[in-house]
Amino acid sequence: MSTAAVLNLGNLALSRKEDFRAYAEAPRRTQPEGLTRVQLGALSAEARGEYDMLRRGWHANIGPIRTPQLAELHEDLWDIADSNLQDGDKAKGAVAVDAFPGLGKTTSVLAFAREFHHREVAEKGQYTDQGNERWPVCRVGLTGNTGMKDLNRSILEFFGHPGRNRGTTTQLGQWALDCVLSCEVKLLALDDLHFLSGTRRTASRSATT
Ligand SMILES: Nc1ncnc2c1ncn2[C@@H]1O[C@H](COP(=O)(O)OP(=O)(O)O)[C@@H](O)[C@H]1O
Ligand SMILES: [Mg+2]
């Protein structure tokens, strides 16, 4: 029986940077070997328990499968990310991925974010020139009717910033900007952007790569 290490990724919140890294850098799961009835019967109770656990983990986490839609989306995302190297004084484009629920937007964007994280860290190193940790991706999940203050707070939550529970909208925004610049974030992924309340004048920030 395969003795693949059991990945302990069951308790992650991708809205925190350490957890995002754990997700991005975890090795791919290996499929447990298919056993015949006879082989299964020969396993001890303990080995059977371990085998069943590996199978449960494998089946619950299959994928992401490289469907044609996912491959096409990734190709577009790479094109856009790679042609987005304008200097900081110029506006950068943003990408909106729009589809019916359950079609795999979150899954494919996370898979892209994971590859992007790897490429940036491999090319530029784990630390910035200033000695800060490099976090190429900041991923924020929005929920019902998030305003700018909550969005900034969620960004600070991702970085574990100590000031995330206090401060005005502007202060939170400045700290969030500081985190993004210091850690050289290149991809801000806002999941379920439609929850961002657009009624306020200040809600015009766009996701940038
Ligand atoms: N390419 C894929 N390979 C494997 N599973 C997928 C893939 N795309 C979507 N899924 C599965 O479909 C379900 C819904 O996907 P999700 O990304 O949450 O959709 P959306 O964000 O568009 O609502 C999830 O359980 C996810 O694991
Ligand atoms: Mg989703």
C-alpha cells in the first residue's frame, strides 16, 4: 500500500497568508493504490483504517481537473498578468471572471493564484529587496454586502496586521496599501466581488495584477 504522507490541509482559511502558502506549496496528493477484495481482506484493521482515510482524502480533493474552460481561462489570465507590467504610475487592468455559481470560478482562479505564487517566488526569491517576505498573491473572500472598510480589513487580516481591528477606513486603507507594497503583492484576488457594496463613492478600487 502507498505510504503517501497524509496532507493536513483540512483546516485552512485561505484568507490568511500562511494558509494560502500552505495551500500553494503543498505537494500534490498521490492516488492510493487500487486494492482487490482479497488484498483488502488481508489488511489489518489499522492498515484498513489508514487506507480508507487516504481514499476519502483523495476523493474529496480530486482536481482541479484541467478542463478546456479552465485551460482557456488560465491562458487568458497569464496573457493579462504578463502584459500588466506597467510601472506604478500607470493604471493596470483588472480581470472579472463571471459565470453561474458552481461552475468553477473560485477553483480555477485559486489554481492560477497558486501557479502565479510559485512563479514569482521562483523568479524573485522568498524575500523582497527590502528584506520583507514576498507575498505575490493576496486572496480575499468577500461576503454579503462588504464595504470598503471591511475589504481593507480583510486585506489586513490576510497579512495578520495588528491594526486590523481598529482604525478608520482611510487608515485601514493605508495600512493595507503598505502591506501590499512591502510584500510586493502582484495579484489581488477578490473572490465574490459582487458582494462589494458599490453604492459608495469610495468603492471604485479595482483588482489589479
Ligand atoms: N476544474 C475542476 N476540477 C475539479 N473540480 C472542480 C473544477 N471546477 C470546479 N470544481 C468543483 O466544483 C465545485 C464548485 O466550484 P467553485 O470553484 O466553488 O465554483 P464557483 O466559484 O464558480 O461558484 C467545487 O466543489 C469544485 O471543487
Ligand atoms: Mg466561488
